[in-house]
Amino acid sequence: MLNELKPKRRFLMGPGPSDVNPRVLQALSSPMIGHLDPQFIQIMDEVMDMTRQVFQTKNEFTSAISATGTAGMETCLVNLLEPGDTAVICVHGVFGGRMCEIAERCGAKVVRVDARWGDPIDPAKVREALEQCEPKLVAIVHAETSTGVLQPLGEISKIVRDAGALFLVDAVTSLGGTQLKIDEWGIDAVYSGSQKCISAPPGLSPVSFNTKALEAIDSRKSKVQSFYLDISLIRKYWTGAKRVYHHTGPISMVYAMHEALRIVLEEGLEARFERHMNNHMKLRKGLEDMGFEFVVAPEYRLPMLNAIKVPQGVDDAAVRGRLLNEYNIEIGAGLGDFAGKVWRIGLMGESCTPNHINMLLGALKNILG
């Protein structure tokens, strides 16, 4: 006989997922209903409305893909790109590289604009790339979780609009934790994840498409490569007076997202952004007082994902193991070029509190002496 599930309580201070509010956990245990039940349709409508508010958009099609943030990335790319299209993709970490991989699988010609890991993308390089080709789409990561860089979007957005291309933004880590103005910044399509600053469990990917993006989808010459992620079909399930079955929605996850979004809006976006920044500054001071160095220049640092250099002579995996096993604190290892060289410390949503910071700093002092 297998034992009942009893996972240990952890303090999640890595790159995601983040801690989940008890109200959200309670919502997960709400009674199961059908995925076309009128009650559930109303819940879906409310999730769409709250997601619009958090994205700061009026886009009619703003919903949640029934899968994690990577599926949100793939949803945007497989719907907006067709074989033979050109896509300019900005790469300054793991997730820009992943967009390149998916775009190539769509049959698109990918033109990369690269920056050194830990640096933002230079708008001048984007302009230069657009002078050499006529892309259908330009894609960029707003909050690069693998490096801790917060990418400024205003100037690049204008460059993309002037070129007549679609502007796609990865907001997996930034949504709900720092300023993100979809309409004001001229973003045509965006995707995120439920498990970062929104602090719902992993499993949903909020997305939003404006009219220009939807027109590009509607005018495709070929079918979308994925049935499951086909927006022309998903729209009929999420919107309209008569909903059309596409897949069985993850009922309990939508409950959780509904409650998590309510908590975000109860706090207020500006207050939430300020909390993330204030706690980032508190963590920054504590780490720098201990001699840690940040990877990213101050003006480009993510408040919710802090990339710090592993001190010389310190065993990366051993310290993270002790944090987890002795203190129940999870932090993230470096990815790709930063593997073994960087720790990624998350302050996301419910994990963004002074108590989390004090626990981590105290634990690091004990471990490192």
C-alpha cells in the first residue's frame, strides 16, 4: 500500500513556481463541474476580465491556455507564423533561444538579435536587423528568467511598429510583478505563466492577442500546426454567446487562477509592483553586505528574479542542497552559460515577503560562515 501524499512545506525562492496563497489552495478543492457548465462559463468570463486588468489591456481575446508558459510561447508562435515567414527573435538568455527553436519548427526563417547573457537587447541591433529583412514578427523576452534581466520595451516597440511587424512579448515572469502595459506599449501578442508572480499553481498560460494579431491568424494560408493550440478553435471555447467544445478545460486550475487573480487585484497592481521592488532592494542590501555580486547592472535588474554570482570556491550544488534539506528553502541553479556559476533567487508573488528574505539571508550566513 502506497503512503498518503505528504510533501514537505518548502519556501519557494527559485525561478518558479512560487508559494501559493491558502485561498488559492482552497479554491482548487472546490466542487468539480463540467467544462461547459454555465457556472464554469461565467468563471471563464471572469478570469478573462481579470486577466485583461492584470495585462492592462482591452484586448477581447485575453484568456488562459490549458498548459504551462512554454505552451503559451508555442501558442503564439505556431498561430502567428507560417512556413516561409521571417521572424526576428531577440536572444539574451535561455528563453529567447527557445523561441528560436519553436519558430524554426514552424518553418519560419529565424533572424537572431543576440546580447551577452546578463545584458539587455540593444534597440539599435533590432533596427539594424529590420533594415536587412521584412519580418512578420519580432519576439522578445521582457523578464529573462535565466539571467535576471528586465528588458526595456518602449523603444523596441516603436521600431517594430515602424517596420510593420507584429510584436510578441514573453511576460512569463514579469506579469503581476512589474509594470507591463500591453496596449500602451504596442504589444500585439503576449503570453505568461500562472506560477510566477500570479502565484497560482503551474498549469495555465495567460495570453492576449490584439486585433492586428488575430487578423494575422485569420488570414493564414495554412492550418495552424497544432490542433490543441489553434487560437481559431480555442477562441470559440473561451468567447462568444455559444461556446464550442475544443478540449476539456482544467476546471480546478481555472478555479485557482480565478482566486489568484482576485488576490492580485485586491492588492492593486501599483502596490504589488512596489512590494516586489521594495523587497528586491531589501534582498539586494542583505546580499551585498555579505559580499555577493549581482550579474545584471542595477538599471536592468528584475525585482522578482535576482541573479547572483556563486562565490569563488563555493560548491554551488552543495549550498543549494543544504538550503533545501536543512532549511526547506529552494533557490534556482544557473542555466546554460550560467550553469554552476549563478544562483537565481526568486521573490515572486506570495514568495515576495520580508520573512522569506530574512530566512534566506540567515540560512546563507549559517552555511557560508
